[in-house]
Amino acid sequence: MSDMFDDEIAALLALDALEPNEEADAGLRFQELPPGLADAAALLAEPTVAGLPSELRAGTLARAMSGRPPGRPVDAARPCLPAVAFDRTVADLDDLLHSLADSEWDASAHAEHGRVRDLVAHLVGVERLVLRWLDPDDTVPNLPDHVAATRPVVAELAGADPRDVARQWHEAARAVAAAAAGDGGRPVVFHDLTISVDQLLVTRTGELWAHAIDICAATGRPLPRLDMERMAMLCNELMAAVPLAMAYRGATAPGRAARVVLTGPAGGTFTVPLALAPQAADPEVTIVTDAVDFCRVAVRRLRPDQLDAAIEGDRALADLVLTSIDALARD
């Protein structure tokens, strides 16, 4: 049967009746390639017969990882420091507030805080509290409810000129940045959590971005986008905080892990343990989604069921992760 097949192919080759790709295959079969091409084909075929050198895999991986860190896109943004992210986000929100027309200060911006002017008054209260939390000599009473904690300040500023409220917020935010400078690893209280100064600045960056989204939505402006350095910082910190967020919600999965692939220049590939005391585990689910949208879920500006994500593996475990990642957000 093989001889008959070879005869037929040989005849078609002689008659020039084969397609170009078929002709190349037939030429290789009958050793009729031009000498240079035949030599190249032999070199390509040799590994199939001889087997790959044992050191090839290690060498290839070493060269690949010298080009970029594993788990990061080739064009990945470099994460900025939390203090830099907070500074830039304060400046962005200050610019947004300066752009508001008189009537826009009374636009409804938040289900709990109310109007834009009330939302900014809330931020004045937050910055005042953060300054106290950053002061080692100050003692702040237990204030687990983020919204209720600032209601006295919102009431105090209810009759003030909204632009003056914005000025007070900006001055207080700049004071927070100064108080936090150079002290990123120090533990501090933040409501009912004890976190580092850097983690506090990450949380505050997320809150300011979330409220900028609220104000833009209330006033018909395009939704604000952070630069990719800030988004990369948020992605990295968010992934590192997944075990804590799940523990805060009482939804840990000891001994289990998830792979999260965040697409875009701010993203990367992360394997995250799903409990505070991690055990080595292979991921049981992979979640692939846009980095910016994932962060919007984390700051409660996109519901998990609105997230466009490709999920492979244990769907229930994916839902557990996605419904827990906003646990540390405060707005």
C-alpha cells in the first residue's frame, strides 16, 4: 500500500500537479529538495530523532526570565510606590474638584454620602481621622463604620462654601502625605484593621479613585483612569491582600489557591493562596480579566457579576475570590 502511495505521489510530482505545500512535502519524501534546503530540513528533523539536549530547557527559561520577570507582560508598567500613588491621586481629585460648576456640587453622588459637596466633606473627615491614626501619641476611639465615623464632620460643613470644603480636604490630604512619608512599614490602626502605613496609603488611593468615579458619574464626566503605574501598584497590593480580605469576610479556603491573570499593561499573572496560613497548593481555578475592571470590583465600583472574566476550573472557588476582594475597601 505504501509503494502504491509513493508511486502516485511521485507521478503527481513529475507532472507538477501538486500544490506548493504538497510539492515541498513530496520533495522532502523523495529527497529532491535543493541541497541548501535539504540540509536545513535535516537540521530541523535531527532533534526529533536525537532528542533535545538536557540543558536546553533550563537555558531557554533563564534567557526568557532575564528579559522580563515571570508573570508580567512584556510591556508591563512598573508599579509606583504607595506614597507616590496617593500623591498623584490627591492631585487628580483636586483638579477634578476645581473643574466643578456651582450647580454640580449639589449633584447626587453617593447612596450613603449624598451630594458631591457632602462626599467631599466626608473626605475631610477621613483625612482628619487618618492624621490621628498616623500620630503615635494619639488615641482614636473604636470606629469600625467608615461612613458613620465622618458624619459629625459632614454635619459641621453642611453650610460651608463647597469650594472651601474642597480646600480643607486638599490641605488635610497633603498633611496625611507628609505624616506618612518615610514610614511605610509602621503598623497603624485603620478603623477595625491594623495595617502598615503603606497599606493605608493604598487603601486611601483606592477610596479617592472610587469617589472620583462617583463625582464624574454624577456630573456626566468620563470616568477617571489612573495611570498604569498606579494601576500596577493597586493590582500587586490587591493580590497580596487576597488572603487577608478572604479572612476578613470569613471565607477562607485553607490549602487551596487561585491563579489570577490580569490583562493589560498594569496586569500580570498571580498565584494567590486563599488563607492567611498558606500551604503549597496548585491553583484549582484560573480567573482571566482586565486589570482595571478587577480593581474597580475591589473598590466597589463594579459588581463581581458585572465583571467580564473567563474562568477555568472550580467556579465556586472563583466566586469566593471575586466576592471577597472588596472586603478591605472603605468608601
